[in-house]
Amino acid sequence: MIFSKVDERGPPMSMETSKIDIAGTPQLAVPTAHEAIARVNRWLHRAIGTAVHAAAATFDPATFYWHVPIEIAYGATGPLGVVGDVYVHAATGDFAGQPNVEEFRQRAEALASTRGIE
């Protein structure tokens, strides 16, 4: 026997339907700031090198994207500054647009040059 449960949002629904709805809860590809940073760093380190990295991520619930600033840092000097941004969709893990590797590289080199680093 299936018991009905009254849902305040609409007509009665069965307990079985309720269980299906809970089991169907979507999973996020990038649920935390730590995972957003790790995803961006994997891409950056393969595409550009280890001097550029992501150190923070901020979630925007209106767009469902993680905003991840990219900075350049060297062991001897520490962080020099931000050279760009990457946006990662929390549900899919995809980057918004196509981040331009050459543009990040040029900005990083220019910032390093202003600090006397060749």
C-alpha cells in the first residue's frame, strides 16, 4: 500500500515519488572554492607554468560561476600581482569562454619585468 503525503506546493504525491526526487538531486562538478582553485591550477600549470596560479575563488550564486583571479608569484619575491581571471561553472566545471594562454603569459612577463625579474 502506498501512502500519500500532502505537499504544500501542490497535489498529494506518493512517498515513492518523494524518494525519486531526493535521489535525483543534481551533483556539482565544482562544489567548493578548493576544487575551483585546483581545476584552474591544473590547467595553468600545464598550459603556462607554475609561476602563475590561482590562490582564491569566490562563488557568484547569480551566475553559478566561480571567479578565480590568476596571479604571478616567484619563490624569491612572493606574489607580484593579478594577471587575469578565469570563471568556472559550478555545475559543469567548464571555463567561461576560452581563457587566452598567450595573453596570461604576456601579462605575467610584463608584470615580472616591472619588478626587475627577467
